[in-house]
Amino acid sequence: MRNKTLNMDTKIAEYQPVIGLEVHVQLKTNSKMFCSCPTVFGAIPNTNICPVCTGQPGVLPVANRKAVELSIKTALALGCTINNLSIFARKNYFYPDLPKNYQISQYESPFGMDGVLEIDIHGKAKKIRIKRVHLEEDTGKLLHSIGSTELDYSLIDFNRSGLPLLEIVTEPDITSPEEAWSYLTGLRNLLRYIDVSDCDMEKGSFRCDANISVRDSAMADTGKLGIKTEIKNLNSFKAVKDALGYEINRQVKQLKAGKEVVQETLLWNDRQGRTESMRTKESAHDYRYFPEPDLPPFEFSGNLLEKLKGELPELPHQRKKRFISEYLLTDYDADVLTSAKGLADYFESGVNAAKDSVPPDASLKFAKPFANWVNTELTGRLNARGQTIEGCSVSAGYLARLVVMVCEEKISNNIAKQVLDDMFETGRKPEEIIREKGLTQISDEKEISGLIDKVIEENPIPVEEYRGGKKQALGALVGAVMKKSGGRANPQMVNRILRTKLGG
Ligand code: ADP
Ligand code: MG
Ligand code: ZN
């Protein structure tokens, strides 16, 4: 047994996975990258096309200013160095989805380089370095099947061709499928936060290729990397994680058998849970990159960069730190709240609304329970209906007033949850619901005292037990009083008065 454990440890320690991710995101613009065709998703195939994006002879591309600005904003948010002089390049290859036979992309001088994204891995921060952020145009979309019917020919839709596509490439800093997941989540949250892409994997506006190699742990110190494969066709975060797990095992087996890993491009077959060889790996010189002669170089002035920086919102990791220091939230609550801008905005607008109705010293005490209500009760109800915070019928101000009432013990937690159910349906004010349903908490000594007297009379057995020293018997009596009051009695008061009446 002992030996077995040792063996397993050494087996894991022997090889170390090394992962680098290439993420492509479609930018949120109204028109395509080099022409004025619309970018709407789901249009009838080949209706959003023109001579430019279908590669007709004699046309000239004109760069979309918005796309360039969104790219720079992304590069800035990722802490990249911006190349003040940046150029487009032609990446030459032949494929049916590429009517020009070249893709306008960036090669030598991309917009952004040397950035970083900090991820959270089991509560610890880890920096993943960003190698480059560059802008290119998307290709057309090939259709090999319709629904579940495989075609014996392929269809091509050029609506996608020429959409602005931003590529974000990491250094090989990721060392496990879990870290890859965490990186993708963090990147997607950030891109949505700064509103440059909707990052919808199902619609293809967020796509990921994964590069993976394993190396002998003894190699780690030398900084040398193993031979990598690149996995394509990853349609969900789960697919990325599964494919990486599969590929790590496959490569380790290969090396253990004394064979080499072949450098190649693989396709992930999600249904069968394995990778399949697609083509042997091409390298940069195969593409014959050269500067795009039809587009002038970009020169970014300090003023423009300052302006774009100024347009960025407070970034999620900064906001998280501020939530912890300003509102004394837990790391977990701050993390959840700042995972989406809408949620963080909702929280802060609720806290601000409450400032008007509670004294300043109490408003700080209010932030914590309010965060808790947003993260559990509200989010739970939204998730159950598949709604987002943006479409939430409960305004932040109203939820804040409800939570203030709980903090001031005007209503109990349980009653507040019932009120929230109603608010969720109707969007009404909490006070109105509480008044209408007669739900205010009973904090009147006399009224509670009367209820307690009745309960003592009706429950001689637990009363005897309690007086005889069995202190747990109090719970049953408190429960009986709460039930009699329809859940409205102030529980602290019930406890206190009951004890006094029963003699300590
Ligand atoms: P390519 O020219 O094949 O596209 P790049 O150097 O541009 O290779 O890197 C592409 C991605 O692969 C990057 O995310 C990079 O970090 C990652 N990568 C490079 N070499 C390795 C390796 N040996 N193992 C794992 N990932 C790697
Ligand atoms: Mg590549
Ligand atoms: Zn067009």
C-alpha cells in the first residue's frame, strides 16, 4: 500500500504539463473590420457580404476605427505595452473559407505585447503572462453538416468573413487543465467587463486553441520545453479541460514508451473524448507573412492612449480589492460580486441607496449582509429563471430597503425571503408588500409576552423538562411561539422573555 502511494507520487511528479492558450474573440462593432457590412449574428447565409469581404479584385480595405480602439483597450486592460507604431500583415494560405487567399492579421508589430492576467487558483493568485494581443479578420464559416445530417459536400457562409477578431496569446505559463479553466474564466469576465466582446462560446464569439506539451520534471530547471501539440475545435470550457487532460495522458504515455511526441495540430472529438490528428504543424515561414501594402501603419499618440485608458472602467481585480477594503467583504463575496460588471454595479448602487436610509456608522454594517443577499437569495432566484442581473425586476434600491429592515430587525430573515419572492414577481416596493400581507415583525413586549404565556400553558412537558435542567427543551418552546406568531415574533425577544418567565 505504502509503496503504491509512493509510486503514484513519483509518476505525477515525473512529468509536468506546460500549456499556452490562444483565444480569439469577436469584437463588439456594428460593421466588419475592413468594410461596412453588418456584424449581426444569425443572418441568412451570404447576405452580409460585399466585394471587400469576399475578396473581389481591385478593392481596398479600410480599417474599422472602433475595432482598433477596442483592441487597444483590451491590451491596456491586460497591462500590455502598446506598440506605438503598429502594422497589419498578410498571412498567406489557401483554404475555401478564405476568399482572398490571405488573411489580414498582425505579425511583427502587434498592438499589444508583454501583458499579464492574474488568475485565482485555490485561493492563491498566479500571474499568467500575455505574449501578444493582435487584431485580424475572421474567416468564412464552413458547414459540413446540417443539424445531425452529414453532407457529402460543404457549404460556405461568408457572413463571418471579415469580422474583427482579436487574438490573445499567453506565454506557456499554465500548468494544469484547472489553471486553463481559471484563465479562460478570468479573461472572459474581463472582456465582458470592459465591454469589448460578448464572449459567447456558443455563437463563436469566444474561441480557444490550446497548446500543450509535457516535460520531464528534471527539464523544468533548464527552462526547456517539450514538443507541443495544438488542439483545435474546443467548443466549451469543459472541452478545453477534458482535451487537455486527455492530451497530457497521451503524451506522458508516449514519452514513457520511449517515443517522441509528434508536433501536430489536433482536433478534439468531444463525443468520443479524444484528440485526432488534423495536420502536421505548419510554422510561421509557411505563411509568407509580409506587411499589408493596402493599409498604412498605425501610429498611436499618447493622447489617444490616455483617452482610451480613461474610458476603461475600474477593472475587476481593482474593484475586488476596493470592495474588500471599503466594505469589509470577504474575499469570496468580493470575488463573486466583481465577476460581472452588472452585479458589481448593482451591489454598489444598493449600498449607496441604503446610505440615505441608515445612519453612516450602520451603512458599513449593512454592506456585508447586503452582499450576502445579492450573492445568495437574489442570484439564486435569477439563476433559477435563467435571468441576468440586467433584466432583474427587483431594483437595487428596493432590495437594499428590504435588507435594511432585516438588519433593523423589523422583519425576520424568513419573512424577508417571502417578501423577496413577491418583489421578484411584481417588482413592488418591499414596504407595500409587508403592509399588505401584515408581515411586520412583532417586537412589542406585551404582545410577545401574551403569546409566551399561552405556549407555556399548552406545553407542560417541555416546560417541566427545562425547569428540571434540560436546557435544550427551550428550542421547542421558542419554535412554538414563532409558529403562533406566524413567524413574525422577534426571535431574540422571544428567547429573552421565555428564559425570564421560566426562571433562568
Ligand atoms: P506557433 O508558432 O506554433 O503558433 P507560438 O510560439 O506562437 O507557436 O505559441 C503559440 C502558443 O503556444 C502560445 O500560447 C505559447 O505559449 C504556446 N507554446 C509555445 N511552445 C509551447 C510548448 N513547448 N508547450 C506548450 N505550449 C507552448
Ligand atoms: Mg499558433
Ligand atoms: Zn463586406
